[in-house]
Amino acid sequence: MNSNELNRRQFLTTAAIAATTAAVPTTVLPAHSAGKARWTGKLALLGGEPIRKGKSWPSWPYWDDKVLEAVIKTTKSGIWCRIQSASGTVPTFEKEFAALIGAKYCVATGSGTQALHTCVEALGIGAGDEVITSPYTDPGTIASILSARALPVLADLDPESYQLDPADVERRITENTRAIMPVHMMGQPVNMDAIMAIARKHNLFVIEDAAQAHLAEYNGKKLGTIGTLGCFSFQSSKTIACGEGGAIVGDDEALMDRCYTVHNHGTNRRGRTEVIGPKYRMNEFEAAVLLGQMSGVLERFQRRNENAAHLTSRLKGCPGIVPQKLYPGTASGSFYLYAMSYRKEHFGGVDRSRFLKAVEAEGVSLSPYIERGLHREPWVDFVVESKVYQKMFGEKRLKQYREEMQCPNCDRVCQEMVMIWASGPLLGTKEDMDDIADAILKVYENRDQLRAA
């Protein structure tokens, strides 16, 4: 049976196995592929034969003749802007993406950052307000809050899942907190049961930053449909991509109409300018690229989950390599990245950089992701010293804000995490996944060579 023939029940079972194996690592070194001996030869970094040689990975971003045909059709139509036609590619994509995600409405934007900022504005969050989010994310997450002149409050992580720690989120709530912006890192779910419970308790909005999490599912719902509003990115590295692009999804018609108004320079669907708003409209060419690839989106999503499950099973129990923890209720992930923690104490104290070079020499490229959390970037000083923010929040609050900008678990994640850029590579074959696992296991088994060299 090929991947296209798997039905939904079979797929969810496969994905659930992936979630379970990633969440509960064991301490037993896994068996190798049938007939394959343990690697006792020289590491490729030191002159040995590499595991993977002369092979390529699936390329990304994805395109085929359907994508080209959609762009050519749009070019010839002369409809290049969404306001030219109610049935153009952008309105059509909005309907299709809402249905794919399981939301009633969608508003397409020019980027994921624009989608997030639109939500912040549409919810009336602004000067003097605070939004709690993650330090382990793209700067666009906090840019969406700063652009509304609100204050991004960074909570620490669960170091095993790389996601927001709900307990630390609740500790950082103040009288000015208006919303929580959880970020589904690597395309896997945040502990949304806990986040939503906190939001209900404190009467807060929840804006899901699902920029990396297309189609991932948690407790029967797609990410982006659990909170007040959900936001996605279609930047070129994402698992659904058009170069730059974004989307907002939600079920509240009035709120989604307000999102449309905000993103359309404050002008509503009837042409009346009502509020302050930027111009964040997606263009017709971006939507054409997205529509052109929609027919294969579910199959590629399914293949990533299957390959992730296989890779996790191969790495299960390897000392020093711990796949990203997935929370109970995680049925599937987008696997934008396949992430692992590297524990050097199990590799004889070999630094992560040395480990990465050794694996790369075996023909498999792994890398760190975020070098340092946003709590360690200079924007913090800029905000604290800004006259505008001093007027809005006062010297006492900003002093406290700077002093509390401590996220030790995030620091640990930045130092330990290694990942595979998964949008393309995780579309490979089972043999490709075995190459990744074999390269890592070979380096582990011959770690003494790295220490001695």
C-alpha cells in the first residue's frame, strides 16, 4: 500500500505512534537495520567511509506543473490584486485554506508576521498592554506585538518540548496582560490544554502562532483553531510555501471581519475606512502558488509524519539524542523541523559543534536552530530606554521587565538542540531516514575517536 492509499484512521494511528515514541525516550540502544553490523570503522571526519555518499535530498520549496500553470493563468488574467475580484486566487485560497484547517473563516496576508500583527490590532491590544509569548521563536513574533506598541513579555520554556512552559506563563501575568501568544515550535503543539485553562482563568485572548504548524493536530483540532485566532506563515521554508505569505483563521465572523478591515489599511469590505490599519493584503501571485500545490499538501504532510515516526523509532534510546517531547493529545505534527536535544555528557563531553561536523562528514547535515533566545537580543534595551515605552509603562515596570528577562531553560535549549530542516528532507524515502539515524548512531558508537582526535 502506498502513502496515497492510507486512510485517515491509519494515518492518525501512525502519527500517534510517532508522538508516543518522541515523548517517552528509553535508555536502551536501538537495534540496527537487519543484517547491518555495528560501526567499528573510522569516522568519516577522520578519513573513514561516510554513511551517505552521492545522494541528494528532496528539494524545497515545492513546485510542479500545477504551480506553474496557476501562476501563468493569474498572469494572463490581469487580476493581480485581491480587490480586483471577489473570485480571484486570494479569496479562493482563503476558502480552501479555512476548510483545510477546519476554521470558518480565513484572511490571507503578506506574511506570518503581518497576520500576527493584524490579530493584535483587531483585538484592540495596544499601548500599555502586555502579551506573553516565547523567547524561542522568530523575531516576527515579538515584532507583531511591538508594532502595536504593546509589551512582549517572554516566558521560559519546557526544555524537553522547546515550547512555552504554562506555569511560567501564569507567573508572568500582570494587571496589564491582555493575551497569550503560544508559538508551536518546529510545527508541534504547545500544551494548549494548560494554556487555554490559564486564558479562561484570567480572561485573556489566545493568539496561536502556528507559523510552522500547518495541519498539525492536538486533541482533535488543527493548530490555529484552538485559541481566539490562529496565524500561519507561507514563507519559502515552510511546509506550505509561496515565498512570503500568511493567513489568519477563526470562527468569529465579526472578529474576522475586523481582521480583514485592519489588514486592508483600515477599510472594511464595503469600502468604508473605519480604523487604523496597515496594508497587509496577500497578492494574487502568492495565492496562485499556494493553490497550485494544494492537491498534494495532505500527502506530503502524511509522508513527513511517517518518516518522522520511523526516524524516532530508529533513534529511540540512543544515549545523548532525545527527540523533541510531544504532549499527550498530539495526533500529528507539521514537522517543519525534526528536532532533538544533544546531551554531550553521553558523547564523552564532545561539544555539539564537533558532533555536528562528525555527522556532516557522514553525509547528513544537522544544525542548531536559534543561536540565542530573544531575551538576549538588544531590542530589550531599546524598548526599556525608549521614551515612548517609558511614557506608556513607567520606569518602575520597565526596570522590573528588564530584571525579569531571565529564561534559563531557553538558554539550555539553544545550547543543546540540533535539527533537520524537514520541509524537504523529511519527504525522502525510508532509506534516507535510515541514513540519518545510521550517521548519528555511528558517531555515537565511535565517540571515543572524537575525544581522542
